[in-house]
Amino acid sequence: MMRTRSKCSIDGCNNLASRGGKYKSGTPIWRKLCVTHHRNRYGIKYKVPENKVRAKIPNKCIICGWNFGTCDTHRILFGCDGGIYSMENVVKLCPNCHRLIHESKITLK
């Protein structure tokens, strides 16, 4: 039995219901809510795209000045401590300096 894609079940929302997976037969399973209302109901947060912050920071290592390839984005306050990808909390490091910082062999000035 193939179920057609319906509208979101929230009153006043005209978005289409989101896809929830597939049956074993291969037919898609459609949820009763659109993506936005599904995320709101189950408390799923959108992550801040890291690439938007990356694009605004110059691609040059702040320690050694290396700029011959792609630099890594390093959070000054780590994510496990509540640090987010924002302009104030992110610096660009070459892969070598980034590894040395994580191994505590060098520090940021």
C-alpha cells in the first residue's frame, strides 16, 4: 500500500509532511508533521553551520602564518565546555599547529 504525501497536521501549516524512512518493501513512510513542527515537537535543535563561520575568517594560521592549504577551525573554548562556533571563539590554525595545541605542546598567545 502506497501512502501519498500529505500536508502537515498542524492547523494553518501548508507545508508537506516530512519523510520518516522506508518500509521493508521500499515504499516511503511519511510523518504527519512537516520538518519544522517535527523538530519543535521533539526538541531537535539546528546546529550552527561551521562553514558560515569558516568563510569569514582568513585562511591563515595565527601561530606560524602558514597559508598554503586549508587551515583547521579551532575553538578556543572547547565544545564540551560550552564553546560554540562563533567569530569570537574560533581561530584558524594549520593542521600541524592544531595537532600540537591538542597535545598541549604549544599554547595560544
